[in-house]
Amino acid sequence: MLNFSRWTVAAILLPLLIGILCSVPSFLPDSTVERLPAFMRTRVNLGLDLSGGSHLLLEASTQDVAKQRLANMEEQVRTELRRGDPRIAIGDISSRDGRLSFMVRDPSQVDAAVERIRPLTQGAGLTGQRDFNVEVVNSTTITITPTQAGIDNAVKSAMEVATEVIRKRIDEMGTREPTIQQQGGNRIVVQVPGLQDPRALKALLGQTAKLEFKLVDTTANPAEVAQGRAPVGSEVLPYPANPSGSPVIAVQRQVMVSGEDLTDAQQGFSEQGNEPIVNIRFNGAGGRKFGQVTSQNVNKPFAIILDGKVLSAPNINEPILGGSAQISGSFTVESANQLAIALRSGKLPVALTVVEERTVGPQLGADSIKAGLLASIIAVAAVAAFMFVSYGRFGIYANLAVAINVLVILGVMGMLNATLTLPGIAGFVLTIGTAVDANVLIYERIREERRRGRNVVQSIEHGYKEASRTIFEANVTHAIAGGIMLALGSGPVKGFAIVLLIGIATSVFTAVTFTRLLVSRWVRTHRPTEIHI
Amino acid sequence: MKLLKLVPDNTNIGFVKLRHWAFALTALLTVLAVGATLYKGLNLGVDFVGGLMIEAKFQEPVQTDKVRTVIDRLGVGDGSLQQFGDPKTVQIRLPLPEQGGAGASNAVVEKARKALAAEFPGVTFSRYDTVSGKVSGELIQNGVLAVMLAVIGIAIFSWFRYEWQFGISTFVAIMHDVLMTLGFFAITQLEFDLNIVAAVLTIVGYSINDKMVIDDRIRENMRKYRKMDMKALIDLSVNETLPRTVMTSVTVLLALGALLLLGGHVLRGFTAAMMLGIIVGTYSSVYVSSSLLITLGLSPAAAEKKASKVNIAAQAERMGPRDDGARP
């Protein structure tokens, strides 16, 4: 038990050495670490509670996604049946209770209508599962009900797109190293270190940035529009900055040009004065459409609609053919800039709301690091002193093991690029406390064996052997608790669990194997007949 | 050099004899803790009830009453204020605005910032959290689930590894530790947030660690002294492991003590919970879980039966060559 072959010694020391080396970058200044090759940048990230910054949890409404899909389906059905050949007349279209239903006017066309709709409802997935179920009720009414699998798929892809769009938007803001992760089915976590004021970020992520250009319905009766009624083919939209004073305006339903045809958007100023505006540029198809619409509708007002609200409705003074245009609408420089960023990064497929927000100021973060570091040093010193007065030489071995353990934990965290949070520091301090537990178990066992009259070598061998089993079992149960924390915990709990689990794994190794190596070296070179323990 | 020994050699305390007193005391304290939790309730942080938490740092020490007047004037709902850490820091908790989502909570933070800055120049918000009711509900659910799963998982582990009596005694002792911690938070009204859930889970982990060591020794002695009376055997095992129990508790308390005094105010509740848990956990290992084994009727015969069932490798490891003649 006390004999180690050369290879075993190497097998013990090598991982410790690697662990220690990996901890080194965490102590180096930023500039030095940046010059290291990528595989050597094993550095512990600081959590937001230590570095300061903002954490946002955004949630997408799955109902919104479902609603939107149904609206799209309605549009597709209208197009397919009314514009297709032969034309099938339908009426009483309604989407209630999450399903779409409509009546086919000519009963003999019901089967043909179902045939034409079917291809629209096929899922895109490989499973061949339908996205919608089509049913005929009362012989003339067709209902289209979305399937759960269809909704789930739609939410999933919407979330993927949303995550991408958010990443683009945050990158455009020029913040450093944001973390953007999907969480669960319909949430996205955004963490931006160093960001002090998340208001701009929230405003940016809060807008869907769905941009549409529609013609204003000038035939509408203003009195009716004020009551929310619009002529057929038109709709009433809010218009907060309407110069005429009315908070609403009637526009034609048909979307002339949409934000999807944009290639660029920049904040700028209007030609007349210094009013902030957003300059946009269309792609080829968008530019052509825009040119066509503006040529055909000179001297008519054109509504610019963002997220269902009319920003402005300027008159078309002349055809706009160059493929670029301006969006005006009582902006500030900041809000114009935000809109430009939002338009450049594309629209969010679903509206997001902030359900959790945490912001930590840089001062508090720095204070926490300082306090945590000081506490850790004092804790290590206190424990080390206590171990030394209790176990003498063996205490020093245990202390050496703890010191190496601390570095190895940092090293492993660095390799995993794990994040150190404030509770993580607490986990560290606790690990220091419990890491020596293994040594205490062993040493107390050696003391016991000595009392029973065994000789030095036998006592040490027995002490390590008997205690190892106990240590193993105790740590397995401890790891169960840690694993559950990691799996179920959020935020601080997780940060704590990571350190705890790594600490359990490394401390067993350093406290048992490494100290055994040290003890055996000493016993073999000194051949003591009595030990002070 | 004379080495420190917190527990003298050959200590022999009759823990088992004391068990009825210990059970009575434990039961009383647990009832008090549960009563306090139910009656006074926990001071749940925004993590668990949802809302807005602002930590305001002032240039000079302030009276919370003055800050309260400013906040009350805003008309943003019932606030609760607390001195936090040093006298210059005040934690303000406000309900979330009912409508308006992110924009509305921003507006509240902004309003508070302006009003406080007008009254107390140089005030900064060093931290603020907003948690919606929906998320906080999930956080509670996950927290409770995590603690319950951990306790049950560990009880099952020790049931499979040893006898069922060990599983039950561990379960009871750990529930005791958890309830005592909750009671502590109810009585002190320290804020109970997500960090504290981590602390509770750590207490569970530590406490089980402690019990495993004693249980393991009991098992070992059961095989060693087959004829020994169960009460004497448990006393022997607890006494044999007592030096380690005390040593480890003291080292961990030393480390946590450093964190409590120097680790900054954010972690204070967390560390306090942990220190209490270590003390309670040590107490329950020594007085509750081992003595409970007798009440549950653990006998060496039961151990024999189980031992024949566990796999051969485990037996070989446990029953390995042993020379017990050395004991006087």
C-alpha cells in the first residue's frame, strides 16, 4: 500500500500538474491571456454577480406563435381558394378557440376545397406528421385545427430564429462577450457582463421590429375609423403621432413592402432639419416593389408600420426608384439608432417579454470579489493552522493537498470554461473545509490504529485503507446532492453546484492519493518507529 | 510538539442512554421550528415571490425611515425596506407593476432612482433584480423539488448500501436539519432566496456526509463484534468517530466563519444558514440518527442477511484481512 512504482507516481503527479498549469491563466491579466494560444486560455469566467452586468430572461408567448400561424393559414387559405382555379367561394371565416373554420358556399365544392387545402397543412418535418388537421363539419363547414406537434415545431424554430436575431442585435450594440442561450422550450437567457444600464438592451430586445409599408385608406370615413371600423379590405391601426390628432388611422390590409426586403438600415438626419430618421435600403426585389408602389400612388399617403403601430404616414411626393427610403416618426437619436439596429438584424418571429432581470453594479461586483478572496485566504489560513496544530507533519501534508486542490479546482473550471459566481466562492470555501475532512478521517483512523497497538507502517496502511472506503461513500452521497443541484438549480444554485462537484472529485484525489504518496515517501526514507499524529 | 486533541483518547460518552432526552429535545425544537415557519412565515426574497428588489448605496449612513418616506411618496405600491450589510446600504423591495411588462418595471426603477437622488445626492443602485410571478413560482417549485429529491435520493442510497433502518434514520435526521434551518430563517426573518436553497442543499450534503461516516463505522463494528449489544455497539461507534466528527465540524466552521465575517453582505444569509446547518447536522448525526437505529430495531442479524446479498466484490473489500487481536 505504501509502495508506489515510478509509473504510479507519474500518474498521480501528472494530472495534478496539468490541473495546476490550467489554473495559471486565471491569475494573469487580460492582455497576457490574449496572447496565449487558444488551448492555453483555460480561464475561469466571472459570473455577473462578480463582474457586474445584466442578466435578462426573455420569454416568448407560445400562444402568440400559434395565433400567428393560424393567421398565416387563414391568409393562405384565402389565397388558395379565392385566387386559385377554379375559384371556390368561401365565407364566415373565423379563427376562434385556436382553430380556423369557414364555410364553402357551394356544397358540391367542399371535397375540392379540402383537396386544395391539404397540401398547405403538411408538416415540414421528416416524420410526415401533419401540422394541421382538416375536418369537414355540418357538410359545408371546414375546420383547420393545428396539431400539438405542429405548434411545438413552430415554437422551436421560432425560438431558434429569435436567439439568432437577439445575438445579432446585441453584437450590433458592441457589447463584449454576451451569453445568449435558449432555456427550456420558450425562453432565452441573455447575459451581458459589464452592462450597467439594461434599459437600452431591453428596449432593443422588446421590439419585434416587424416593418411594413401599407397604403393609407383615404376613402375611409374618419368618424367610423375613430370607432374602430374600417371599410372592407382595410384595417384600423393605432397611430400615436398622428398630426391630425386622431390616435388611429385606416390602412389597406395588403402589405406593399415589408422589412424582410431590407438590406441595410442606418440612423441619420432628415434633409430639412436635424430630425433623427432611419435610412433604409431595399434589396433588388424590395426596391422594385417599392418603386412600383410609389410610382402608382403619387400624392397618396404611405403608412410605415412597426410592430402593428403606424410610425408615420408621409405623402408620396414622387416615385422612389433608387431602392432606398427614409423612415421618419418622431424619433430621438437613440430610438432611431435602436430601430436601425433592430431592422438590420431582422424581425423577431415572436414577441419576447422580460420575465426576470438582474443587474449588478461594477462596484458591488468588485467588492464581492475582494471580500470573497479575503475570506478564502483567511479560511485557508485558519484551516491550515488548525490542521497543523492537530496533526503536525501530517497536517502539513494535508495542507499541501488542500493548496493543490484549490489550484486544481480552478484549473478544471478553467478547462471547462466554467463560471465562478459568488455562491461559487462560498462553494470553494466549503470545499476547503470538507477537503480536509478526508484527511481528518484518515488521520483519526491512524491514531485509532496506533492506540490499538499496531506498528507505524501497519497503522498508516490500515488508516488509509479503512478510511478510503468511508470517504468514498460519504463523497458519493455528497455528489448526489451536488448533482441534483446542478440539474434542477438555476443561477446561483448552479454556480455553487459546479464548484462543489469539481471539488468533490478533486479533493478525493488530492486528500487521499496525493497525501498517501507524501506519507509513504517520508515513511520509506525515515523509517520512523514512532509518529506524532 | 504537543498536538491538539479536541476529543481526548478513549472518550466514552453514553449517547444511547441519553437518547430519550435527545429525542424529546429534538422533537420540541423541530415543532418550534415548524411552528415558527408556519406562524411567522419565511421572509421570501423576490426570487420566490416575484417583484422588484433594489439595493441602494448611499454616500452616508441613512435612516431607513427617511428612505421609506421617499419610496412611499412614489405611489408604486407597498415597499419593504431593510438595512443590508453596512448602514449605507438599504435594500428596497417593491411589488411588480401589474401591467406594462418590462417597460413598467423600468419606469419604477427610474422613478425610485430620481426620487432618491433628489433627497440623497450621490446615491447609486448597486444591484437590482426583477422577477416575474411566473418565474418565481417555478423557482420555488424547483427549489423544493431539489431539496426533496436530494433527501430521498440519499435515503435510498443508504438503504441499498446498508439496511433500511439506516435509510429511515438518515431521512429523519436530514428532514430535521432542513426543518431547523427553515425555522432559523423564520425566526431571524433573514431573507430566504435562491442562495439559501443552495445552502440548504449543502447542509443536506454535509449532514449526510457526517452520518455516512458514523453509519459506516456501525456497520464495520457490527461485523467485528457480532455478540456485542446493539446499544454498546452504537455508543462505541459514535465515540470512535467522535474525534473526526468534531474536527471536521470545527474546520468547516472555521472556514465558514471567515466567510461570514469577511465575505461581504451578499453572502451573509447564505453563510449563516450553512453554519447553523453544520451545527444542527452534527447534533443530529450524534444524537438522532444513530440512536434512532435502536428504536428502529437494527440488529446484527439483519446486517448478516443483507451482507450475504451484496455483491462479492463489496464483501471482499469490507471483510478484507483483518487482525483484531491487537485490541486490548
